[in-house]
Amino acid sequence: MLATFMLHGFLMGQNSQDTTKPEKHFKNISQLTNGGDNAEAYFSPNGKKICFQSNNKSWGLSCDQIFYSCIKTLKKNVNQQPDMISTGFGRTTCSYYMPNGKHILYASTHQADSACPPTPSTKGKYLWPIYASFDVLVADEKGKVINKLTDTAGYDAEATVSPDGTKIVFTSTRSGDLELWTMDLDGSNVKQVTNGLGYDGGAFFSPDSKKLVFRASRPKTPEAIKEYKELLDSNLVAPTNMEIYTCNVDGTDLRQITNLGKANWAPYFHPSGQKIIFSSNHHSTKGYDFQLFMINIDGTGLEQITFNSKFNAFPMFSPDGKKLIFSSNRNNGGTRDTNLFIVEWED
């Protein structure tokens, strides 16, 4: 889900120490990291560990790598460097625990080039690079790569696993557009899910594993379509206009849930399966104010969840539904750092 590019582009060095309304769903907040950009933290099946990506320069990193740790360990020492899962080469993104709790999938460019891929020129526009060298791998917690799940030309990343442990959803350009695909845990039985022109990504399964929630751009005008296609030809995408969608795992019953404007992204199902939590700047007069919101799956009942700091995103509920982990630039001393936080969730 290209977390570091999101964070750098959206934050733009803004002061993060704005505390306003109480966050009534949050109880006993704990900070888990301290320094750099830390994002896309996802629970292990037993809820005791997390995997995430970081570019913390104090850990000797040049670009994002994948780490894991017990949550209790991070709570005791936010400055401790967790164990690295990725190879330390190339750029990585989008890690997620496999059902056995012992293996982690993530996307990496290191098999194409051991160096971090260059940041493309965007000519002053806020754009995300879609590196064609990303492929989805599976590694154990010691970092040994045990399987390569994708091996087609183009971008393959943003993979997550169904709660019932049978399917993986991911984003790929293999059809010529950024679409959602599913596959079995061993990379077989690949099926296309979406087919609308635009960027479909950041997908997660519903608690019953029957539906997907994701972010999508849908260029409509001839000018917007032309720009989207030209950017995609250059392995770039503009993420500034996205809405939240759901569909069945096979792509049927596609529904647009939000119609808020600006960037609505990083969605995740509430444990009930009847609501979606996501990040949005639709309310902001400037683009960098991202807060968490929650909405019913029929598009009603929009509720703002966070009010503290200028960036809150990547929410995920624990398997038992009692905790929420997310990324935020709160409590960073006025720096650009974005850290991981965990809270006890109260409905």
C-alpha cells in the first residue's frame, strides 16, 4: 500500500500536535514505535504479534523494510529495533501474516535489483510510484524466503489474507490496469476480481471472508482518463481522488460506499462486518489533515473517530475485535515521524 510515499506526500512536514476532541472509542492508547515512518501494522492470527514496514534511518534503512515483534515487547521499549523479516535489499511493502502465524507475506523489489528503486520525478504533482519489480513473497520470521507467489511482468503487491485462511487478495497490473485479484495461499488459482478503469487497491476481507473492502479511483472525464492512462504507462498513479468500495470476493455486487471527495483510503471492516473504518481528508481545507472515520456498509452513519494530529491511517482491528492498531503522527515532537499506536476499542 505504498505507505512511505503516502506519508511523505500527505504530511508535508506539518505540526502534528493538535489535540482537540476526545477520541471516545479509544481506551488505554500505547505507542509502539519511535522514529521514522512506521505503517501498515497487521496482527498475527493470535493477536499477540504484528508485522509492519518502516524506513527508520536509525536502523540503517535506506527505504522500507518489513519487521515483526510481539506487541508486549514494543510496549516495553518503543526505541527497540524489532526483528527484520525482509532481506534488507530493494524496497518492500504490504506485509501480512499467513494463517499459521509463522510465515509472513510481503511485496519486494529485491529480486530485480538489490538497491532501493529510484524515486521517480513527479514534476511537482503528488503521485505514487507503482514499481513493476514488486512481487509477492512468503518468508518465515527469521527472514528466509520460502515461496514466491507472483511471477508475472508488472506490479504485484498489496496482498492480504482472508480470515478463514483460504485466499489472498492483491493488486496487480497484469491485465493492463490496477485491478484486484485473488489467489490460493500457494499462488495458484489466480482470478481477476475488479475490471473498472482506475486504481483498485488496499483490499481487505470481511470477517466472514465473503466480501472485500478497498479504495478505488474512477476517472470519468476524457481528460481524467487520459491522465490516468498516461501516468500508469509511466508506472505512476495519482491517489488524490479515491472512494471506498465493497464487493463479493468474486467481484459481484460492487458497491461504492463513500462519495465524499478527495482521498478516502486504508479501509478495514469493523468486527461486526457492518461498518468500515478508513482514513480520509474529505473534511479538510488542506490535503494533509487525515483522520479516521467509520461508516455503515450501506454508506450511512459517517462518524469521525480520531481528532488528534494531522495524520491517522492504516487502522486494523485485532482478531478478537478488542484492539485497534493504526499509524499516526501524534506525539512526535513536531517532527515528520509517523509511529504505530494500539488502543483498546470501545464501541
